[in-house]
Amino acid sequence: MLKTFKLKKLEIADNNADIEQKKITLLDGLIINREDDNSQWIIEAYIGKSHFTYFSNLHEKKDEIMVHATITKESNEPATFIAKVLGVNEIGDDMNVLFIGNIIDRRKNIVETLLTDLINQGFQGRELLEKFKELA
């Protein structure tokens, strides 16, 4: 069973971009949780054609990019995906871009990073647990 959500904001960070992310102005968009064995999501962004060359190049290179997608409400925290451009289509004066990718649980990554740092500082056992509780 697929779950579909409204895409409210989209930011892209590809390997060739600076650390600053590219904000994409949406005309409309959807994000679909395919709920398949690979935990893949489809993101469709309906945007202005001014981005056609940028996304066509990403599609041709088949590089993975980081996509930050805000779902349902603009006030929600963005979900982070590692994705590839699946397709780029001209639609009249506009276009759509299709992405396929996997969501990244940033909270899990933050916890793993914190624990790794504490272990590298020499904390272990009960002391590690206490220090983690203090910082988390």
C-alpha cells in the first residue's frame, strides 16, 4: 500500500554544489512512500522550467544527491533523502522532476555520532551511559 503526502518545500545538495543548498520553488509536488522492500520513496516536484538544465544534468550523471523535503506543512522539519533523479519532463511552460531515494533517519545519525564521540573520549560502561544522558 502506497502512502502519498503533499510536498511543501524542496532543497537539493548535489556533490558539485557548495555546502549551501539549492532551494527549489515549487508550483506543486507529491511524495510517495512506496513501502517496498528497499524502503524507497518517490518525490515529484512540479517546478518552473528555469531548472531544466540543472536537473537534466543531474539525471544524465546519475549521481546521488541529498534532498531535503518538507512534507504536509511548511512548519514541519524536512525529511532528508539520498536520491537520484529518475526523470525530467517538460510540461508546457513548466516541468516536473521525479526522484527516487531512501529516507535518512537524522536522529539516529545524531545519536550514533554523539556515542562515537563519547567512546573516542574514553567513556565506557556506566560512565558512558551517564554522560550520554547528560548530553542527549
